Amino acid sequence: MTEEQRKKLHEIIYEADTPAGKLFDIILLSLILISIIAIMLESIASVQLKYGFILAEIEWIITAFFTLEYIARIIAVREPRHYIFSFYGIIDLLATIPKYIGLLFPGFGFLLAIRAIRLLRVFRILKLIKFVGAGNNLAIALKKSRAKIFVFLFTVMVLSIILGTLMYMIEGPENGFTSIPKSVYWTIVTLTTVGFGDITPHTPLGQLLSVVIMVLGYGIIAVPTGIVTSELANQNKDVHLNTQSCPNCGASNHKDNAEFCYNCGTRLH
Amino acid sequence: MTEEQRKKLHEIIYEADTPAGKLFDIILLSLILISIIAIMLESIASVQLKYGFILAEIEWIITAFFTLEYIARIIAVREPRHYIFSFYGIIDLLATIPKYIGLLFPGFGFLLAIRAIRLLRVFRILKLIKFVGAGNNLAIALKKSRAKIFVFLFTVMVLSIILGTLMYMIEGPENGFTSIPKSVYWTIVTLTTVGFGDITPHTPLGQLLSVVIMVLGYGIIAVPTGIVTSELANQNKDVHLNTQSCPNCGASNHKDNAEFCYNCGTRLH
Amino acid sequence: MTEEQRKKLHEIIYEADTPAGKLFDIILLSLILISIIAIMLESIASVQLKYGFILAEIEWIITAFFTLEYIARIIAVREPRHYIFSFYGIIDLLATIPKYIGLLFPGFGFLLAIRAIRLLRVFRILKLIKFVGAGNNLAIALKKSRAKIFVFLFTVMVLSIILGTLMYMIEGPENGFTSIPKSVYWTIVTLTTVGFGDITPHTPLGQLLSVVIMVLGYGIIAVPTGIVTSELANQNKDVHLNTQSCPNCGASNHKDNAEFCYNCGTRLH
Amino acid sequence: MTEEQRKKLHEIIYEADTPAGKLFDIILLSLILISIIAIMLESIASVQLKYGFILAEIEWIITAFFTLEYIARIIAVREPRHYIFSFYGIIDLLATIPKYIGLLFPGFGFLLAIRAIRLLRVFRILKLIKFVGAGNNLAIALKKSRAKIFVFLFTVMVLSIILGTLMYMIEGPENGFTSIPKSVYWTIVTLTTVGFGDITPHTPLGQLLSVVIMVLGYGIIAVPTGIVTSELANQNKDVHLNTQSCPNCGASNHKDNAEFCYNCGTRLH
């Protein structure tokens, strides 16, 4: 394969600016979607009975395409290692392999659901700065608040173990709290305000403690929200004021589109 | 119909400043409300048995009024196309037609619930700048955070498909997770902390993964909240910019303590 | 009753600065608490059987005290009308009367739960500026965002009616959605992420629409949160900077405890 | 024990800077984790039957280690009282004693779950300023908003009692609302959007009031979130104050663009 051919292939597979590249990406996304729907339909017993054979065939065809695509992606770059060990490279591999493993060990086939992650490529195709920027902003906000979120989750976990054990001691196996792990599970179901209702407290004391857990959960949901919100609000603030300071009076916090200092009227650049 | 009559009609139907216009709007809203209540009552088997005939009559009378109103609205404007294809124009049509379609295809009659959207006209009648402003602020905040919310929802969807498939593999049909689509449904029920409890995990591993899903859902609720809040907070901040505009270049949105125009350097007072 | 006696009575009943006044308030709150607990216990069948007589007696004694207190409150002020038609005056009356009405019409006795509102007096006794300030801040934030919250609730209501009707058409009476009002009830249960699970969708289409409702509910919870948060954040901002401006250079936004201008060093007062 | 030995012991037990100290802390945390897992497993009937003896032995060994550690901690400090009555000192004691009490009064053994609190020591070992800072920020935000949260919780409690009593009067024992306390429990389950579904309203009026409670709960979750968020956002803002302190009076927290001390008027640089 000549260098030029590789360049052409790279343009089609990795970029979405040329018509060919765009077409490739749209076909790829469509196949991912079809494949996910096929896997889902296959898991419904009645559909499987009737259309199982066709669905299996569709999946094999798509898997074949994905395999070829994976090989093409490796060929199209100069340093294949970069692609293979990148986030998308690993996902692409994990989206193809389970089908082959499924031949030997049936039951693993459903791991193909990993293909859903490939859908995230949609953001690349949309190529809208806005969406990428939005994603980045969210990612940055979550990354910055990582430490706070970790402290929060760890404390919630410790709290859940203690409250769960208390509920186990109060309610006991006769009311559905058959073990401490199950009680902890119930506590988290309640604390997160999910409330399945598969297990519920029956003793007055248990209901009292439940009320405390619920109000607690209702209250501490404020914490992750507060963390993320204040981080995002901070970003917004930073964006709107620029960092230059007036060469004459030194006033800072100028508006982004300011031409003159708001304090002394000197031209800013 | 003379131009003057049309003007008069327009005033009554489209405006709410004259007593006649106000009266028209109040009658309209009352009829919408009565009609919605009638549709609701009709769907209750025991009420339908007893008062079905009266309710049907009420609905026909109101539908007749709505039909006349729709025609009047078309007559009262110079360019009917503008009204017909406007948001309210389409809603007004959709609020009338199902009754007639219901004559031919029974069962479509309940589409009349679309009439509820007409209730949003209430904001126009209240004509309180405050409410309109509040609605606009909310709409702007939601519009500005559209990209972030789209990224968020898409990621949640991908996550739900993967986690749902995992739950299907762990719990299996014998525990109520009869298919992948049903498992994904359950995952979203859990992730959004709704927690119906119609399907619940029974295996220890399934309960462990459920806990992860719940804590995840409890945590990521912070994201849309953070997005909307920071957007709304940002709006509030803009209020703190002062209202003067530059006497020279007309630029507005000056900082509260600005002495000189940030655009042309002219002294502001 | 002399003017001096009235003054003394006013001091005891309405104020909490003197030892006698404090004692009165603490006794009052204790009686309210005891009375609420008695009403609660009375409603438990097994307790009622065993201790019903004693509980009834306790309630009568407390009601007698409340009656005397109500009369005393009227006597102790110069313009009784002001007290009688104030918020607390009406609550005080409503907390006493149901017991007497209950003599004639049994079953109304439980309206005594209104007594719980009297517990809000606790904030007056604590007399901690902090708590009153906190309450005021919350009240102001809620009041300021009233218009936004009204628009939000109205839109949610319209949405619930439409989605509920759709669910009724999709699921139908055979799946528990026996009427439109019940479907609307279910929609709100789902939209608010409460999710009782007494009614659940059984058809694939119904589950799909449920997923949309849940994600919607999960998302729009962001709106009231955003409204209140941005309002509270705004307050915080306002509190921290005072409104004075420098007599020399006119710089504003001084810190609350600033003695000198941060811009030119002139003394501020 | 010589002073030097005590110093060495202190270094190992209380500090995590030396290799020995780090090793000690890691062993300690591992033992806490193992012990919690053992207590959890012991509560599962089937596991208890099979491995009960081994689990009991593991717990006794760990308890012995904890006892020695507690004694060592007392020996290693000069003023044992400081440690014994500190937060961690009390937790350490409570994490050891229940095992011994369990010998006399079986059933108390599960109080060992208190050991989970000891896991919070993990933050000390991580010794990452970031985590401690994050924890502190959260703690400060929660502490500052204490008064607001108290007012909020108290109001919610009063509201729940009144709404719960109303639901009891509307639905009555025949629909599962067997007593006022149980109705209040249900109200809180609904208000916090947990929604177990063990009790659900069956009368139309009850369902209407439920809808009000749900929308209320959906709305007032905004309040704690708003409180914590605005507090955290405020902290972020404080970061924007600069770090210099006045060379004359030492006042700090100057505004970013301050030229003169706001306290004494001295030029800042």
C-alpha cells in the first residue's frame, strides 16, 4: 500500500470533512445502531423464536464489517500502537471480539452491548464545536470536583453500612432484612430515593429510622449537585471576563470584548 | 367583512386589553378547562355509564365553539397563513380536529387532550410582564444549555444500554429481566431514582450492580441541575451590569462601576 | 384588669425575654408536642384500646389550657382584632376549636393536627437572629422566584395531562390505567421520580413512553433547583458587599466591614 | 517505656510519613475492611452455617489486634485523656467493645458495624491536601448553612405531620393508612420522592392530595440543594479575593483589585 493510498484511507476512516469520510461515518453509526437493536431484539424470547436466524445473520455481517474496519484503521495510521491502545481503539476491539468468543462460549455474545459505547463517536461526526465544548466543560467540571465527589461517596458508603446494620438489627430476617449486605442494599435504595419497595420496614422503630434515612438522602443529594453546580458556575464566570489588565491604571476584570479600560479610558491593546 | 369589522374582531380575539377581549379570553379558557375535565370524566367507566350522554353533548358544544373560533381567527388576520402555521395555530387545529376524526375512527377522541396545551394561553391573558419574563428566562436558560443537555442525555442513554445488558446477563429471565429492552427500561427506572419495584434484582451480584447504578443516578442528577442552575445564575449576574448606554457609540451592558465606555473610551457620565 | 396587669400579661404571653415569659413559652411548646403525640397515639388501634381514656383526658386538659391561653392572648393586647386576624391568631383558634366540634361531629377531632403549625412558634422562642434570618432568606428567595415557579408548575401540569392521556391510550384499563385521571396521577408519580409501583406499564410502547417521562422528570427537577439556587446565590452576593460609595473617588462594592476605600484610601464614614 | 520508645510508637501509630507508619496504617485499614466483610458475611444464614466458625475466629483475632492497638494508642501519647475523648478515640473504643459485650449479651455483636466509621481514617493516610481540603470545604459549607437547613427540616416535619393526618382522614385504615404515625411515614416516603409503594392511596381524593405532596416534594428538594450550592459557590468566590494581608494592620481577604487596606487605609503594595 503506497503512502498516498494510506492517506486517502485515513481521510475516509478517521476524518469527517470529505463527502467520502462523512458517508463512511454515517454508515458506521447506522451499522452500530442496527447491531445494537439486533442484539436487543434477539434477547426477546418471542422475537428470537421467529426471527432469530435473520438477526444472527445480520449480526455476523455487521461483525465482519467491524472486523474489516478495525484492520483498516490499523493500516491507515503510521503508528498503529497509538490507535490500538487509545480509548476508541480498545472499544473498537471489545465491540468485535465477543462475537467470535461467543462461538466457543455461548452466553458471552451479549457483551456486544459494549458496541453502544461506539455510539459516542456521534459527537465526532456532528463536529459541532458547541457539543464538543459542552462535553469538555462537563468533563472539566466533573474532573475538578473529583476529590469532593470521592469524599462524598466514601462517606455515603460508610453511612450506608452503619445504617444498614442498624436496620438489620431492628427489622431482622422476619421482615425481609435477611442479612446485613441486603440491609445495606436496602439502605442505598432508600438513601438514593429510588425506593423499589421490594423490602420495606414493618416495625415502628424501623419506620422511624427509615424516615431519618430518607430525609438524610433527600438532603445529601444537595451535596453532589452543589459541587457540580458551583464548578460549572465558576467556569461560566471565568469565560465572561478576560484576563488583561489596563496598561495605564492596572484595572482588571475587563469584559471579554472590551476595547478601552472601564476605569481610566485607556485603549487596552 | 369590512376592514373595520376585521379590526374589531382582531381586537376581541387576539388582544386582551379591551373588556370584550378580556371576556372572550376568559370564556375561552373556561371552555378549554371544562372540555379537559369532560374528557377526563368520560374516561372513568362508572361516570361514563351515568353521565356519558351529557358529557358527550358538552364536548360537542365546546368543539363547535372551537371550530367557530378557529374560523374567526383565520378571518380576523390579514395574512391567515401566519396564524395557521404558527405554534398556536397548529395547536388550535389539533385541539379541534380529533373530535371529528373520532366520528369515523372511535378511540382517537382522547387525542383531544392536546387541548391542554391551549391552557398555556393563560400566560398571555395574565399579561404580567413578570410571568412572561420568567418564562423567557427559563426558556433562554434551557436553550443555552441545550448542547450540554444533549451530550448528557446521549451519554446516559449509552450508559443505560450497557448497564441494562449487564443486568440482563447477571439476573436473567428467571428474575424478571426477561429481555435486554426490559433490562434497559429497568436501568432507566433505577438510574432516574424512580424505582417502581415491578422488577427488582434478586442475585447478590445483581444487587451490587444495582447499588452502583443507583449511586450513579443519584450523582449524575447533579449534572442537569448544575447546567440549568449555572445558566440561570449567569442571567442573574447579567442583571448587575448597569443599564446606561454610551452617549457616543451606544454600547450597553457596561460594568456597574464603569467610568468609560469599554467600546470607544468615551466618559460615561 | 388594670393597664399594668395587662402589660404584665403581655410580657409573659407574647415575649420571651423575661424568665416568666420564657417559662410560659417552653410550657406552651411542650403542651403542643404532648398534644400532637397524644393525637398520633390515639389513632393507633391497639394503643387506643388500652390507653384511649387517658389520652382523651390529656387532650381535654391541654385543650382547656389552649382555650384559656387564647382568651388571655385576646385580653393581653389593646387591639384584639390585630391578634385574632393575624396568622398566628387564626392558627391558635384552629388548634382549639376542632376538639369542641369533635364533641358534636366525631371524626373532626383529627383536625387537631393543625396544632403542629403552632410548633413554628419555636423559632420565636429560640430568638436566634440566625434562624430568623435563615428563614427570611429562604422566604425571600422563594417569593422572588414565585413567577418562575408558577410558570414551571403550570407547564408541568399541562405536560402531565397530555402524557397521562397518551399513557391511557397506550396501556388502557387492562394494564391498570383505568381512567385518564388515574393515568395523570401515574404520570405525576413517575415524573416526580416517586415511583410507587402500584401501577406500572406493561406494553413495550408504554414502557418506552415511561422512559421518556422518567428522563424528562429527571431532567426538569433541575429547573426548580436552578431557580431557587440562583436566587439564594444572588442573595449571598448582595449580602457581602455594602452599598456605600467612596466620598472621594466614588468606587463602590466595598466589603461589608470596610473602613477605607479600597481604591484611593479615603476614610469611608 | 522510655520517652524515646514512646516517640517511636507515636510515629508508627499516629503518623503516616515513615515507611513503618504507612505500613501500620495500611494493615489497620485492611483489618477494618476484613472485619466489616466478616460481620456482613456472618449475617447471611447460608454462609454462617458453612463458614461461621472461621468467620468468628477471624473476628476474634482482629478484635484482639484492635484491643492492643487501642492500648498502644493510649500509651503512645503523653496526655491519654486527649485521645480517649477525641472523636477517633471514642470510635476506636466503640469499634472494639461490642465484641466483648456480645459474649454476655448475644445480638449486640452487630454493633461492630461501627467499625465502618474507622474507615474514615483512610483520608488521613491518603494525606492528600486535596481530599482534606475537599472534605473541609464540604464541612464548612454544611456548617454555614446549618441554620437554613434546620429551619427547612423543621418546616418539612410540621408539613409532614399535617399532610399525614389529612391523608389518614381521607384514606383511612381500610386503604393501608392504619394510623397517623404510619400516614406521616407514608407522607415522608412520598415527599422525599422515595415512593416504596408498600402503602398507596386508593381514593380519588387521596390520589389528588398525593399529587400535591409529590409536586411539593419535587419542588422543595430545590431548597437544600439551593442552600448548599450557593454556599459552595460562595466559597469559590472567596477564592477570588487575593491573598495579601495589610502590612500595617494585618487585615486579609482584600478584594482582588484593592489598592489600599479596607481596614486602616494603608497602601497595600
